[in-house]
Amino acid sequence: MRKRSEDSQKVFTRILIGIIISTVATLLVASTILYVNYNRIALRQVYRTDMNSLTQTSREVAKMTETAKSLSYQIYQDYTISSLLLYSKPNIYEITSAMEQLDNYRMSLPFIESIYVYNSKSNEFYISSDVRNGQQSISEIDDQGIKSILQNFHDYKPFVPIPRTYQVGSTEATEVNSYTYLCYDTINDNAKLNYAVIVNIKDDWLSPNMNAVDQPGKTFIVNEKGDLLSDFGDRALMKNLSSEAFMKPIIQDTEQSAYFTEKVDGEKSLITYTAPDDLGWRYVRITPSDLITSDIRSMRTHTVLFCVGLLFAGLLLSYLVSRKLYHPIDKVLVRLRVMEAERRGSLHLLRQDFLRGALQGRETVTGGMLEERMKFYCSSIDVQRASRLVLLRIDHFTEFSETYRDETQLVKYAMMNICTETADLHYNAEAVDMGGDLITLIFNEKAESHELEQPAHNRIEELLRMMQAAVMTHLKCSISCTIGTEEDSLEDSIASYTRSAEASLHRLFMGPGCLIYTSDIMAYHAKEYAFPAGKERQLVDHLMTGKTREAKQVYADIVGETAAYPFTVFQLALSHLTMTLNHVRNTLKKNNQLTLDSVSDGLMLPVKNAEDISEVHEHFYRMFDELGSKVEEKRTLKHEELIRKINGIIERDYSDPNLCLTSIADELGMSPIYVSRLYKQLTLKGLTDVINETRIAKAQHLLVETENSVADIAERTGFTNSSYFYRMFKKFNGVTPNDYRRKEFHSENF
């Protein structure tokens, strides 16, 4: 008996010593590894976070450039502003109207500091700004830096941002930092500047994104030479930083994004930088190491204390466990099964959050990391196999949310389950709730699906129709689908999310329950859009004369044309039309003393909340109806008859070189000033412009229908000077008379 007791004691002692040694060794090894590697892990994590922030800043710069380009083109093509560009001495009415239009453009985009329109014929700047509006000559302009840019315009590419600092104001000069975008036209084979449109965007528009309060460190932008292109401490804009030690590795590495540690202003810091973007700009973030390692030092102290406490607890626990080894092990197994079930439940939420962040650009999904994360989250998606995204938008989402209220998320979860189960026949599928009315499906080809005879295009369309029918049957709601392009891997599919999200906005034109192909919508980017200024003038004419039905038709034509272009074209066209309507309303209020209801004073209907183009039309049609009814109330037969008489005189005597405002007023027995003002109020057009438009229209007819010379046609249409005829014809048509005749002849033959 004593022998057994001694043997038991030896076994117990051996088990106890083995557990203690194992525990101590594990703690020592784990603590050492943690201490050695934690700095590196923390630096890598901060690098990823900083790189995401820098990438977002790069996107903001690209968006800023695209916005400035679109705005410059609109200003360049705007009929109202063209008088500032083309005429050396525009009259006061043209200047006033053009400046109002410039102010409308500037106020529609709050981050614009100012807009310049430069005319080389008069050497005048027309400036729209919060602090300085009006007309300044090139010798008197307070922004002296723009003179140097225009004198050396060959050194600057159009629509490439020019960072600069300049002074504004004559008495109390204010220093302004901005990014300048230049759009210019030249003459004589680019030897001389003809005119230019300059858009200045505030540099502090990027500052909140670059140096957010909740993010440590400082962010700045440099070019390939090391010139500073943004705010960075007390360093001046455009200062060359290439001589500073921390900038040398960045300038030498011309291809990649990376990070390293170096002293900056005497403080050791983590420096993260990106590869050059399309502009040749590089985005750099400097984060002091103390901010990164402070938590690590605290963690090290806590880890040491924890290890010591764990060691003593482990010794005690080892003693107790060694005494209880004979307890039933099934209790441990039961606990393990419970933990596994809890893990599976949490993995779904973690997988959703990761995929949502990856699609929205908040998570880095490059290299093998994506495959590791998907395996960790137990996803059925094979990241190396062909994949595609399908974006689902819940139609009539406002009504959907009101119907289900607190159960909205539960119904969306049911919708995701219906879609993934329907797709399971041919695809491994993941559904991701993107918030709002948007759900993203990730389709991953199964190996056996390649053997089907049905083409993938037809198969996925049939599958989506099945999903739409199932959702309608079980949940009583409609969904629209946007089909992304098939990509070689999941990483490429995630990168294509932005394109598919943009394409899904075309549901506005195609209606609820539609199927949209991203490839079809992306093809629209290859086309250049020109706002139809002629139709805009027709719209204004119809509104000013109370022709509501005709105005609605012209408006519908303008908006309908944007359906075959990127969605941003529709947004800009809608913004342009809104400014045009405001101009018409203001003109009617001023000239006709109209009192308009609050409907017309409402802001433009937010496009993101409209699901069908009819909702947008309804908003504008209400304003058209109100304007039409008010104009109809104020219109008088006397004024209509007068306008008809004036237009009849112009139609009758257009070939008479002496036809002018004075001759018409003499025939009517009225004052020329009164006739001019009344005609302008009622038609929103100058009488001289109408005479020229009529003559040019007649000249167009003669150019196409006869073989008469251009000089003869100019004389027959009332122009005494051929060069003036050429200039006016090109102003109205954009081409010379000979080019117009050749173009029309070619069109008829074709």
C-alpha cells in the first residue's frame, strides 16, 4: 500500500513539474516573441491605415481635377459667358449676365475659391470670387501670379493642378493658397494666347481629409522633384524638400509605395508614401514614433505584469489541475462545442464587415492576405477563381422602410439568403449588406459550371430573373440588378465595385426591376458630351413666353440625351438647368413683377433619392407650370402684337443693310430705347441679336440650297462687310460658311 502511495506521489510530482516547466517556457517564449515583433506589427498596421488615408486623398485630388475639367468645359461652352471670351468690348448687359452666370457656377461648388475669364483682345480679367468680383485689367489685377502663368502658358498642361500662393486685395492683401486649373485657347499655331478660363480651388478643401483631427501625424503632397504642393507645418508652398534627409528615399524610389523610419525635425517618425499618381504627385504621411510606440510600451509593462501574475496563477492552477486529471473529459468537449458554435455565429458578422470594408476601399485586399482572410472567415469563395459582382438595389426603398420599419434589417437578411440559395446551383455566392437600399452579391464560378452548354451571359441573366421573382413572391418587393464584368480573381472583382456602383445609378433611366450591365454603361465614358446650348435657348424662350408644353418637351429632350453618358453628365446637366431656371425666374420677377409660389423656390430634387426619371421630371414640371401660369397672367395682346410686328419687319427687311433698331422704331413710331427694352423684357433677347440670327439662318439656307458665292450670300442677307459676315457666322455656328456648306453637302450625300 505504501509502495502504491510512493508511486502515485512520484507520478503526481512528475506531472506537476512537467506542467510548471511547460507553462514557464511557454510564457517566456511568447513574451519574447511578442516583445520583439510587436513594434514591427504596429508599424505595419499604421502603414496600412496611413496608406488607406493617402489613397483616399489621391482620389479626392483626382475627383477635384475631374470636377474642375467639367466645370471649365461648361464655362467654355456657355453661350452667356462666350461674350467675355470672344468680344474685345462686350456691352454692360452682356457683362452683367455673364458675371451672374459665373457666380452661379462658382456657388454651385462651394470649394471653388474663384473663377477667372481672360480675354487677350482686351487684356481684361472677369473675376467671380467671394472677396473680389468684377473686371480687372492684366496690369492692375491683384493676383500677380496669374500673369506669369499666362505669359508662360506653354509650360503648363491644361487641367493639371498648379499649386500656388497669391495675394488678393489692393489695400489689405490676403494670402491665398489654391490649386489652379487652366483651360485656354490659342491662335496662330499656339503662338499666342487667345482666351483662357481659370478655376482656383481652395487648398483647405483637402486639409480636413489629409490632416483629420482623429488621425495622428501630418500629411502633405510633393511632386517628383520634391516640391511641396500642400500645407506642411511652417514650410512654404512650393518649397523644395529634396535636400531634407527624410525626403531622399522617397525621391529615389520612383515606382513603389512603401514606408520607413527616419528623423523629421529632430523627432523619429514613421514615413509612409505612395507611388506617383497620374499627375506625378506623391502623398506622404509622417507619424511620430512616440505616438505609435506609446501603447506598445504600455503593453510591454502590462505584458510583463500579466506574465508574472500568470506564472503564479499557472503554478497554482497546475497543482489543482494535476490533482483533478481524473475528472470526466466530456465536460471539456461540451465546452469546446459551445465555443465553436459561438465562433461560427461571430464569423458571419466579421466576414460581412470585412467584405463591406474591402468593397468600399476601407480594407486592403492585396496579395495573399485576401486569401488568408477569406479562409479565416470560412467563406466558400475561391479568391483565385473567376468572379463577378452583382449589385442589387431595393426599388421604392422609402416605402420598403416604412412598411417593415424595425424589421428592415431582418427582411434584408432574408433577401440575401434567398439570393445566395438561388445562386447556389451554379455559383459559390456571398451577399454583403452595403447599407441603405444596396446589397452586393459576389459570384464565384463552381468548377462543374464550366461544363454547362448555356453561355454565362444567358445563365446569369436567367438566374437574376429567378431571384427577382423569388424576392417578389416571398417578400413582396422589387429589386434592380447591376451585372459587373467577369474578372479573373476576387481581388479584381472588388476593384471593379466602384464602376458597378456608378452603373447602378442608371436605374434612374431604366426603371425599377431592370437589369443593367456595367460594361454597357462604362462604354459611355468614351463619348464626349456637349451641353445643347441651342436647346437651352429654346427652353428659355418657351418659358419666357409661357409655352409650358413646348418647354417641357425641350427639357425632356435635354435630360433624355444624358442617359447615354456617364451619370455625372446627368448631374451636371441638371445643375445647369437649375441655374437656367433660376435665371429665368429672376428675370421674370425683375421685368414683369411676378410673385412666384414657394414651389419654384425649392432646391433641386436630390438625385440620389430619386429612383425613376419621372420623379425628377415631376419636380421640374411643377416649376414650369407655375412659371407658365404666371407668364400667362401677365401677358397682354398689345405686347404680343408688337413682338409679331417687329419679327415681321425683321423677316421682311433682313436683306436691307440699313435694317436696325432705329429703323424699326421709326416705322413703329416709338422710341428706340423703349422698343429695345420692351423686346428684351418679353423675349430675353436683344433686337440686334435677333436680326443677326435671322440673317445667319437665311444665309444657312442659301449656302445649302444655292451655289452662290459666300460674298454674294453675305450681300443678299444684309451684310455689307464680308469679314463681319464670316465672324458672325462662325459665332453662331462654330464653323466658317465654306465649312458649313461642305459639312451639309457631305451629310446629304451620306
